[in-house]
Amino acid sequence: MKYRLRWKRSALDELTEMWTNAKSADRSAITAGVNAIERELAALAEKAGESRSGAERILFHAPVAVLFETSEDDLEVVVLQVWRY
């Protein structure tokens, strides 16, 4: 693991709401998507996903997407937003 991963409180709230409101059958897919995102961001954040404005990047692992920022100096990734697509 190269990067430390941190979720903004608002992103955690979005994830909690997404998971709680999902059908029981969809919850495992959401969990798997988030786990894949966390693994990829911890290992390869500087190359993960697609670039957006400034230091922001976006990453998709069905059925979940996240907007995140990477700090190379701090070796930290901050998940800013999460949604289901």
C-alpha cells in the first residue's frame, strides 16, 4: 500500500445512504465496487481513473463511482464524493 486513504465525512454519508437504500441483492455489488476502488486508490492513486479539474480524478468500479484528490507530497488520497451509476 502506497497511499493512505481517507473519506470525507460527506462522502461516507453518501455511501451509507446509497448502501442503506439499495435493494438487498445490490448491496454486495456496492460493497465489491467500493472495495475495488479502495484497493486501487491505495496502490495506484496517481494513475487511477480519469483526470478532472485541478487535482481531482474520477474512478468507476460498477456500480460505484468516486471523485477523489491525490496529494503526492503526503501520499494521501481523499475521497470527496461517491455515487451509484
